[in-house]
Amino acid sequence: MIRRFLEGEEQAFTEIVRHWETKVFSLAWRYLGNREDAQDVVQETFLSVYKSARNLRDPDSFPTWLYRITLNHCRTSWRRRSPELSLEEPVPCGVDGEGEVTRTAAVASRQQDVLEARDMIRRALMGLSDEHRSAILLKEYLGLSLEEIARVMECPLSTAKSRLYHGLKGVQRNLARIGFRP
Amino acid sequence: MPIFRGNAMKCDEVQEGFVDLLYREPGTPAPSKELLDHIGSCAACRKELAGLRELQSTLKIWQDEAPLRPVLLPRSGSVRSPVRIPVWRAVRFAAAAALVILALLSLSNAQIAWDKNGFSFRTSILPLPVPPTDYYTRQEMNTILKAVMEDSREYNWRMMQFMRDAIDQEHNTDFRNFVRVVKENRARN
């Protein structure tokens, strides 16, 4: 798919987008904590991919390259936004279009729990630095190896490990602060 | 971070080891015996590791989601930047191309001329046969040079005679004038 696009087959780009858009969107949403901003990042990311894919020398490194572009756009979007989210700020469920929880009471209740838990995780992640948050998102949600994380973040392996560890500790601390009970 | 002093490894030295233990990636070296011994004997580190494992499963609550709207695809060729060749690469390419062209011209015995008949370009793989009348042989050149030297000697000899005659004539003229002036003075006195 990547090779076909690099060889000039335009149709392959549609396949690339369809294959990767969920990953890119989820990464951006978890980084930014806002779906609309994440949607913009997805659009900008794929535009960048389309424009600069010819610079990609090794098609096998496409995922790490794609995630690096995504995180760069996330950082730009993060700097643009104001005011920044606070850990203490309550983020009501449904704000991001989650108001579809209207099925049976049991399902709704369970789903509500999940949404609340997710929102707490989101707030805990928002309280991390860019480096710690990126490391956690790349490892825990995208399943990259530690080597790949080091490549995406352009840092030594030991630094990637350290960022991941301190990121996890930070999330743990933030969850405890906002009263998360697993 | 607790410091466990009864073991060879301190608790704050095992942070990166925690990451290795949490993710156990294939192809990476197994956790060291010292680390495992430390975890086995340090309750604080065991608790911390368990807390991190619990956190990993908590984070999984947040699952992937599809984008809100389909990604707008660029029209074919609308924004894709053309291939830009760096300047240094273009120069190198041009130099290599020039060398190849020169080599081909050389091998093909190219003859390029611009004269009163206009521009002409001619090539031949084998060397062109040289018309014998266009060039002098060595012997002919020697004869020509000898003749030129002879002519030159004769010319020089004539020139020297001419110069000598000219000087004599000047000298005689001056002498005749002197005699005439002396005679006139004598007659006047």
C-alpha cells in the first residue's frame, strides 16, 4: 500500500487513510483531549503525508514516521489552544458527543462508568508533559516497541524508557489526585 | 521512591527495569537476576510494580475511536509537491552527463567546425584517412626549411651590402661637403 503510493498510485493513498485514520485520530484525541482538535490534526497529518511521502526513504518505517508527524501536529495544536485544561477542571461526560448513552438502564449505567473512567484517564493524561504523554500513548495505545518509541521521539532508548516510566508514575499520581477508583 | 538497603540493588536503580518487566518485548534481553532478586525481596518495589500493572489495564479502558468525519482527500496531484532535486545533486548530475557526452564525442572522433561554409558536425568511429597532399612529410619539411634558410641568408647578405653602401655614400657626401666648405673659406680669406 505504502510502496504503491510511493510509486505514484494515487488510489493507494485512499487505502492508507482508511487504514490509519482511526489510529491517528485516537492518538490525537488522547494527546489533545478534544475530538474537534483531534479531527483537525488528522486532516493536517494526512495532508502532510500526502505532500511529503516522497521524503520517506524506507516504506517499512511508515508507522513511526506517521506517528511522528501526528505528534508534531498535536504539539502545534496544543500550543495554539487556550486556556489549558486543568486537572481539577471537571469535564462532564457527553461534552464530546457522548450523549448516545440512552439504551437500557444497565447498559447505560455500565457505559456511563466507562465514560467517567475514560474521562478521568483523559484528565490524568492531560496533566503530563508532552514527552511523558507521548511515550505513554505510543506504548500503551499504539503498542509500539521501545525501540520504535525512541525513533518516533528521536531520543535514545534509555530516555524513552525513562519517559515511559515517569509518564506512568505521573498518570498514577494524577488519577489518585482526581479520586479515580479502579 | 523507597530505598531498600538490604539488597545489592537500590530501589531507585530499578526504574528502567520496571519498564522491561512491564512490557517483556520479544528480542530484548531478559531482566537481570539482580533485578528479579530485588523485586522478590523488596515489598515496596513489588507493590509499585503491581500498581503499574493495574494502571496498564486501567488505561485500556480508553479504546480507539474512528474520526468524527471522513478525512478529506486531496484531489489527485493538487497539492503533492513536485520532486525537487537538490542543487548539489543537479550539479553532480550535470557534470557526469557532460563527462559522458565528452567521452562519447571523443570515441566517435567528432569534428565540429564553424567556417565560411557554416556549421558542420561529423563523426566517425574509425580515424579519418588523412589526405596525403594536405601534409608535408618530414623530408619535405627539411627541404623547405633549408630553402628558407638559404633565402634568408641571401636576403640578409643583400641587406648588409645595402647598408654598407648607404653608409659609404653618406660618408662621401659629408666629406665632399667639408672639402667644399674649406675651399670656400680659403677663397674668401
